[in-house]
Amino acid sequence: MGLLSSSLPLARYRVEGKLEEPVLETVADSLQRHVIGDIDGNAVEKAVGWTSFETPYRPDFAGSCLVIGAYFVFALRIDKKTIPRGVIRKYCAAEEARELARTGARYLGREGKRRIRAQVEEGLLLTIPATPNIFDVIWHYEAGELWLCSTLKEANEALETLFYRTFHLSLIRLFPFTLAELSAKLSAAEHDRLLALSPTSLKG
Amino acid sequence: MLDVAVAFSRYRFLGPEFLTWLWYAIETAPDAIKAAALGRGILTVGDRIVLESSADQPVERVTITGENADLGEGMLALRKGALVAELRLHYTAGDQEWRFSVKGDTLALMGLKTPPSAPVETRDEVEGAVVEKVGLCEEVVRLLDSLFLRFIKLRVSERWREKTIPGMKTWVKAARL
């Protein structure tokens, strides 16, 4: 989802730690090292990587405006090839019929069917293009805060994994408990009470 | 700090409690909400409320939608022990308006619509548009933070048990079904 869309989702994170100086070069180099790869024409189902905000289909951090205002702005891209089950079934049926005709056997065993299915899927993955999904990332480095323009579980999990692999910094998702712990400046007594909380009921 | 996954699961109830309190506070103490918005704007409940009763297995879910929706069903769900799982809000400050939903368990924002900004027609305009959009989103993020921090301070205090819960129960009971 794009930051400049008329309606957007937003998940928030706290970034723990700081990068090596000079920060801008470190960010650009790290993003480039984990840039999204092209999986079209390969028997690969999914790719996850970074791309540039302005040119998400031609990732290039060198030529892109990575810094906008006080923020690093780039994007998480997840490319996926989805083969409809019906298509797999159709090609498997044709392949199985060919195999039976070739061998003269009356039935195909479970292992034979599995082998044919794997071959069919690999063949289809080679031919179909990947669908790119782009989720903008806004990182306020000085404030240690990061936004992802997605609330999809897959995108959030991919961000957390890839961000750590890229920058060796931890992302802490801001949900009620972490927001209370990290932002509320609770006293020691309040913090103890927070840990001991149990649900409230308005019943009765 | 606790392991994040453990903390998410163990304290999942805090988000729905926050949204339920927010609904209550908007209805009964709008001035306090305005103060949390730094006196800048007015926060109102929008056209969608989702309530969930997590004590039930399977989870009972009530969704109220529409500009002039009857909130009676929501109040009935609260009486039965449900809490707000998702709340659509409108925030107006001057002639600007934001519309967004907040998910209780994660506090993630969904369908965030900020006041309109100038369309981007050339590449040179992208930078300005991003800065403006981030600033507009930040208004909502800071507002929610301010409200949540007010809630959590209250939640860990004695006032929650002594005053807020009885107040919320009275509000729920007094609602016309």
C-alpha cells in the first residue's frame, strides 16, 4: 500500500539501536544488499526485498530520493507467483495420462503423482510472472520510529525479518503493551501494576 | 521487557479495553478527549464499531455499521461482557478532517483518510507531498498516543477500579436498547 494513497493502513514500530556512521550511506548500502530480486523466469515462488519508493519496479537506491524531510522513505516488496489450483490439476491430469500411456501402467502410485505435481508446479513457476506487492516504509531514524503501510500479517512478519537481516536492528511492534512499556513513562509502582493487570468486565 | 509475542498474547485485552473506554470517554467526557487532542480538534465515533466477546468460544462478534446506526446492539453486547475490537473514528480540527479505524489488539490504523492534499503531477512534487502526508498521518498517531497514554495511566491507577469501571457500567446500563 502506498503512503500517498487516499486511504492507507499503518502499523507502527520502535527501532532499537543505531547504525554505523555515516548513516545515510549505511542505509543505502544495506538496502541495496537486500534489494528485491527478479524471479520471473525462475522456478521460485516468492521473493522478499527492498525497493525504492519512487521507482518500485526498478529498484535503485543510488538514484532514488531515499531521504525525504526527516525520514528514510523506501518500500518493502513481496513478489509472489500464485498458480490457481485448477490449473495445477489440469496440467497434472494431462501429465499423468501421458505417463500412464508411456509406461502402460493402469495406475500411478502416490509417489509418482507427487513427482508429476512437483514437475508441473516447477514448469508453471518458470512461465508465470510474479505479482509484486509494495508496502511503503517510513523510518524516522532520529525518533527511532518506523511505519509500515500495511497491517497484513505476512507483510509485517516479512518486514520484521528482513529489517533485522538488513540493518541488524530490532523492530518492536507498537501494540498496547509495548506502547505502555516504551512510551508511557510509568513509575516502578505503575509498571508493577501494569504487569499484574487482568481483564476488566462490564458485565452485570 | 517481556518477550514481545508473550506480551502480545498476555495483555491482548488492553487494546479492546482502551477502545471501549475511548467510546465511553467520547460520549461522556468530550472535554477530556479534546484536552488529549491538545485542544486542537474534536474526536467522534464514526460509522463502524466491532465488538467481540473473547470469553466466548467461539468468539461472538457484533458489527455495527452505518452513519445513523442503532448503537443499542453494541450496548447490549457490552452488557454481555463484550469489548470494542475495532472502532472507526472521525477527527476534525478546523476545516480539516481525518477518518480512520483502530484495531484493538494491535492499535494499527486502517483506512486512514487524511485531509486532501495537492495532487502530485511531477516528480519534483513527490517530496513535498510525502512530507505533507507524513505530517497529516502524524496528527492522528500523536492523538492516539496521547489518548492511549492517558488511558494506561488511568488503567494502572486505583481510579480505574473505583471510578471508571462503575462509571462505564452506569453508562452501559443507562443506554437505551
